[in-house]
Amino acid sequence: MKLVTHQTGPEGPYRSPLLIEETLPIEKELYLGIVSIRTEARPVFMASGAGGMEIEQVGGGESCCNSEEYIDPGLGLEAFQRASLLRAGLKAQQINSECNS
């Protein structure tokens, strides 16, 4: 099978292995990512409630994130930052349960 995506273009590579798994209903898709920001010399954790397979197309290529938190490598991701990131589309009970653990 030829794998064609927006990243590979129409000439996509051929793939023969195939993994089939049961599908489950998706209630909501989120985007979470960590990138290194050279000008800040530290990573930034980004979250968006508009996530999914086509996250690059959300917002026309502009920053689509509901939350961006710079991470101090010496401290890690702090509780207030986790709470801010979790607000990107999660329900209140999910925020409370995740931030208290």
C-alpha cells in the first residue's frame, strides 16, 4: 500500500505491514506537544482543545494552542502549569483529578 499524507506528498512510500485494531469512539481530540524554543533556551509545552490528525491546519498555521507553558528544566512542569495545560479542552473533573495527583 502506498502511504500518502500531506507530509509525504503524492509520491509517498510503499508499506506492506498492516496493524488492525478495534476502533473506539472518540469523545474529543486534543493536541499536546513539547518543542524546543531556541530563543528561550528551554522547552515549551503546548496544548489545544482543537487537536487531532490535522492540527497543522487549525488556525491557518498560526499558533492554535489554548495554553503554552515554558518549562524550566531544573524544576520540570509545575502544578500550576499542568492545570493551565489541562484546561485546553478537558472537563472539570479531569482537571481536578489530574492536577491533584
